[in-house]
Amino acid sequence: MEVAVRGTRLHYEVFGEAGPGILFSHGLGGTRHQWRAVAQILAGSCRVVTTDLRGHGDSARPAGPYSVKGWAEDLAEVARAAGLERYVAVGASVGGPIVLQLAADRPDRVRAAVSVGGFAALPPAGRERMLQRAAAVEAQGLAAVADAVVAAQLSPQTHAASPALAAHVRAALLGNDPAAYAAAARAVAEADVTNAARTLACPVLLVWGVEEKVAPFPVQAALKRLIPHAALRAIPGAGHLPFLERPQEFAAALQEFLAGLAE
């Protein structure tokens, strides 16, 4: 399904007919398909919406600029189009700060937020690496960064046991438009939801893979300091994409969090 938002066509998919609403956002270079396994697990008891962010997947891919604030506005409109009145917003990687911004901007709509391998703002070194990645992609294409990105995203166990999954993640990354990806990478570099995170009153869950390299525990601990009431949950055997690497365990953690939410 599609919805026009701020002059751009956004693509989304719905799983399940009834139950609590859940809105999923992927990270840089990803697509809604990364959530499919988890969405199918949850569809029996929830109404799940997955979407391709502006610049990604089957959504339109303008050359930019992009921003976390803009992506959060897009998500709010996708949720409205999909019929979600109140929902839990779940975001991976840069999707983490996106859903935290969304929760701060739409407290009447977002019941709770789940950040998966997320962050409030990149440190200076991380920001510089992201800007260098954007420049490399513009100059040489996605192939220039694909191997390094995929190596960092998945745990050693996943690389060893599921080479087909690693190959799938790499192929999906290469399917991005270089100009849109570079613009999105610059938006990641500029992302800063520190102030928004401090204002959150809704329940928040911070999830990360035990083998996380991109946003490991110290990053999650820093986010926890901004949101003292946030709960923490680690997924063993997973890296930056625990919902792909360990979908059953990730879905169970999410279901446990949902069960604890007040109506």
C-alpha cells in the first residue's frame, strides 16, 4: 500500500487484522522486509505496519535532504493511513532515534517506543565515519562500503551459521540508490534526539544484540541515562540486527514488553 506524504510516495505493508498497533521502522539502507519474520510472528495478536522510509525500498527515493525529524513525520502519516490510532513505535539503528522523536512529537499517538541498536546522537568519530561513508558511496557506489557495513551489522555467529542471511543483507544494501543512501547517511550523521529523549514519559524499551558492534552496550547505557525509566533487553547471539538474526527471541522480548503496557 502507498500514501503520499509531503510530496513523496511512501510504501507500507500491514500484517494482522486486530490487536495492539505496532509500527516498525528500519535503519539506514534497510527496507520493511527486514521486519517480515517478526511481523508474521506478531500478526496473530497484533496489527503490524512495516514501512520503507523515504529514500529506501519501494518508497520514493528523492536525492534528499533527509532528517530524523522528517522521517518521524513520515511515520506518523503512515500510521494514520494504516488506521493505527495508538501504537507502539519500533525502530532499528537510526530507526531508534526516529521513533524516539516520533514519541516525543506525538505523545497522544505513541503508547511506547522501542529502540533497537539505536542512539541519541553519534559521537564525533562516528559522525565523521558516517560522512566519509556518504562521500565514498557518492564517489564509488554502494559496493565500496557493502562488505564493511555487513561485517559490522551481523554477529560472528550469524556470519558463520547463516551465510545466506549475510548475503541477503548485502544484496539489499546494494539495492539502494547511491544518491539517496548518501543523503540518508548524512541525516544519520546529523541526528540528535537528546532533547526529545529527555522529554519522553511513555514506556521505552532499549534492545541490542549482545554481539552488537555498531551501537554496543555503552551506547545503550548512555541512552538509558537520558531515559531513566527505559527498560533494557539484550538478545544473545545477535549483532546490530537481532530481529533478523534471532527473530523468535526478538519477538518474544517485544511480546513481553507489550504485555506489560497499560491500556
